[in-house]
Amino acid sequence: MKAIVITSFGAADVLKIEEREKPVINDDEVLIRVKAAGVNRPDVFQRKGSYPPPPDAPQDIPGLEVAGIVEVLGANVKQWKIKDKVCALVAGGGYAEYVKVNAGHCLPVPEGLTFLEAAGLPETVFTVWSNVFQRAALKLDEKFLIHGGSSGIGTTAIQLAKYIGAEVVVTVGSDEKGQYCLELGADSFINYKSQDFEIELKDKPVDVVLDMIGGDYFQKNIEVLKPDGRLVYINAMEGNTVSLNIMQMMRKRLSITGSTLRNREAAFKTALTQDILEKVWPIFAAGQYKSTVFKVFPMEQASKAHELMESSQHLGKIILEMN
């Protein structure tokens, strides 16, 4: 098979196409012929050498989400058939013509969605559902602040939060991105290049904050949370070491949490997949989710896809299409 390989740690041009053997599955896995793969910020971090994959995942082939066709079944797999159309969360190896994955981490491609659209769902939906709805327990009529609202994570969080009836505020880097978020259902946006979200929300506090920035956003997040508010982290691009005023946290009864998915145990991902199938997939079946695919690149242009990701000029998801 052809695969996009990190030939050395560095800039986007280290991504090259190489020939590799098809993965060999175990009894609990399926082999997927990949039609499309999502491009995510962690792929960039892995390419630069700062986000190593788990030991049992491909070490030099990035890619955390795919959509494609089931081609081989493990002996214990009963829920899928050959030729089923699926999308899946993988621990690595998604930038290839074939990838193996635990059968319990696959979901059916929602009816009406293309492989290109479905490939952009798993990483963002799994991350948002696990962190915002399971860990932070966002509820009807609560106010929700999303940093990076026009990102893949942000656009997913907007739509799922609006579906359950929350009020959504986003921070973005331009008014164009803000308008895009409003079109997806956000109630308001704050342009962080011309506005300070702490000042803007001083008298309009929020119940839940989803942050991928870290650094000096931490204290600002604490300030804008209501009593009993929840702050959830999925990344810390601007710094992961912060100072916490414990008494302030106690007085406001705040919960501070966060998680990463890649290294979680298989059983957790299987349970999360089932929860998403039951509670989130009906949203797609009902046609109540807008595709957020911004641009599609052929696999040969994976380096250009990474350059676009790093430029932060995209709105929503970037997808690689396999030959």
C-alpha cells in the first residue's frame, strides 16, 4: 500500500509517500480500505516530534481518523461485514490506503454523508463528546465558551452544543471566522485580535469553557466562569504550566479537567463509541449537522494540507483523499 510517512521530524515537507506492507489485523480488528482521512493538529505535533504515538500504533504514519470500506474481518468481529462503509478513530496510521482498527472503535458512515465528510467526524466528535458532554456535563440552557470556534473541534462543539440547547459563545481570530461560527449556530463571537474575552464576558459569565490554548488563557477562563463552572482542556498550545489560586477555585466551586484520547485504553474507546452511536449519530441521521469540510487534498499533497493547518486560515476540517 501507499502511505504518507514522516521521514524525519521537521517542517511539512518531511511528509513523503512510501510503499508499506498492509497492516495485519488481530481477531478483534478490521482492516479498512481508506477513502479519506482527517487532518488534525496532533498530526502536526507528531510530525514535529512532540506527540509520539502509542507503542502499538504505526510510529511514522500519522492520521487519527478515517472513513472507508471494511475489507478484512478479525475472527471475533460480529458487528461488521465485508464492504460496510465505516468511519473510525485510530491511534495512528490513518494517512494510508489501508489501516487496521479495533472493530469497537468504528461507526457507520451516516446516511447522506460522503466518505470525505465522514472522515472528518471521529476525532472531533469523540473529543467533544468525551470532554464537553461526559466530563464537563454541558446541559440545556447553560452558557458555553469555545476557544478556537472555527477549528474542527470548535465547529463540532458548536453544533452539538446547540443541538442540546446551550448558548454558545466562541473566540475567533477574524470576523470572517466569527460569521462562519454564527452560520453554524453560535450565538455570538469574540475576535481575540481586537477584543479581550475576559473583559467582554466580565458581566456575562459562562458555565463551561472548552480550551485548547492554555497559557495565559487559564486565569482568564477562571475569571469568566460562573460559580460551579467547569473548565475543560483538550490541548495547551500556548503553554501547559499555569498558576492556580486554590481559594478562588474553592469559592467559585469550580471543576477543572481535561483529557487526551489517543492513549486511552481500548475498552474506554469502545464504550465511548457506543455512547456516540446512541446519542450523537441520530443527529446526523436527522440531517441536523452541517458538514464542515473546508478543503480536500489528494494524499500526494499531505504537506500542503499540513501547511494549511499550521496557517490557521481554514474554517472547519481539512481532509486527505486517498487514491
